Amino acid sequence: MRLIDFPSFIRTTDPDDAVLALVLRSMECHRTVPSAVIFHTLEEMESQVMSALSAILPPAYAIGPLPLLLSGAGGGGDPAIHVSGSSTSLSKENRACLEWIDGKRHNSVLFASFGSLAKLAHEQLVELAWGLANSGYEFLWVIRSDQQGLVDGGAVLPPEFLAETEGRGCVTSWCPQEAVLRHDAVGAFLTHCGWNSMLQSVCAGVPMLCWPVAADQQTNSRLACTEWRVGVELGENASREEVETAIRQVMGGERGEELRRSAMEWKEKAALAARPGGSSWANLEKVANEVLAPLIAAHRKECDDAMELS
């Protein structure tokens, strides 16, 4: 890995960095206090990481992807529970965009979203906008309401951009991300590489264009592009030409087909992990039987003893 691929709080040169201090305190707490630590991932994706963590932490369990475990899409659980019912979104979703993509061709739409918290600078939004426009592909672009100030008055979406993308672009303040990623028309996901977004894309079998912003996103981007081979790296200061080239790579041609095949393979691995007998399903059973059951039994005994003393 390169230095840029490490989480931003690891690369800090400030010894008093608040995020680094929080992470160190959290790791020490996880090492000494809990009976077990649960990670939202699957062993097949991060086996080396889980092995390393298991050596320094209490029993560590990889249980994910949660959307599949909760919805029953992996083959277990209650299929009546829909993924959107357990959404991790921090914003109100606008489902009108689903109507817009309903009539689009298979794998013809690029979905671009930077999650609930990640922010792009004005210059980055400009480059992204023109990269989308110049690619020639249809796109669904989420620009959150807290970033709308950067586009008011046409600062990012001028008349020329709107004219260039009329009929093939949809811009919204939010959307039901998991439902969009599962839509047959979506061919790729331009993402900030937040972990929830990464797992949602894996579950849907959608290749990624990786534009990390901060925290663990650079590491996630590197893994997606080099280890899992489901993404193309953009970097946090991509130019419009780089955005256009990456979109063309992922949405069409031989490179796009390779990424799509790899993404579908990981989709199947994630589904298998969430089914009875799969790695995540087995770890969930271990947590229930080896961690929670003894704690519940001990608590019941304490309650019974207290009742006898009273």
C-alpha cells in the first residue's frame, strides 16, 4: 500500500489530532473491555485483516453484509423484511429518481453519490459535473442539500451543463441508495468509498469509480481497485478529463466487462456468506451462542439471586 492509501487520521502530522486520539482510545477499549467485537464485513473480503485483529482483540466476528442478513436476500432470515426498511441513510430519501431510471436500458446509468457526510469543494464539484457531461452517459447524481449552496445561481450547474445533459441526467438531493444500486439500469457507482456504500455496491454487484475524501475511504478505495478488482481509482482531486475517462472505462468496453464480472462474483460471495452455513451466518450464530447466551444466563442468575435475597 502507498502512504496515501492509509486512513487520513493515520497520515496526520498533528500529534494532538482529535480523530486519531479517538481511534486509539477506541482500540484500547475494544482490546480490554468487551467480551467480543463485531465487524460489519465478511471474512472472504478481509480475511487477513480479521486474522490480524483477532490476535490483539477479544474474539472478533465478521458479520455482514447486514443488508443481506436483515432482508433475507442471502437466503436466510425473514424475506418479508425489505432492505429499505433497515436503511442506514441519515437523510430523507427521494424515491422519484427511481421513476426516472425505470425506463432506462440495462447498465446504461451511472449513479454518483458521496454519502451522508463527505463533502466536495466547489472546484471538485465543477470537475465532476463536466466529467459527467463529457462522458456522454446517462447519470443519476445526488447533491445533498448541505452542498446545494455550491450550486445555487448556476455556480456548478450552469446553463451550458444543463443543456449538454438535458434528457440524460437527473440531479436530486437524496435517493434510496440501496434500491438504486439494485436497479437493472445502473451500470456503475461513483462513490466516496464510505464503508456502507462499498458494501451496498458489493451486494448489488455494481462496479465502482472510487473518489475517496477522508477517514478510511482511501483504504477502501485501494482495496476495491487492487484486491477485490471491482473499481477504478479516481483520487480526491480528479480532473474532468480523468472523470470522463474513468466513466468510459467502467461503463463500456473490455475493462468495464471485467469489472462487472468481478463485481458479480463478489455479489455471490456476499450472498453465500449471509446464508445459513455461510461465514457471516455462522459467526452470527457464534455470537448468539457463545457471547450473548452466557451473558443472558449470568444476568438471569443475578436477578434470581437478588430475588432470593429480597
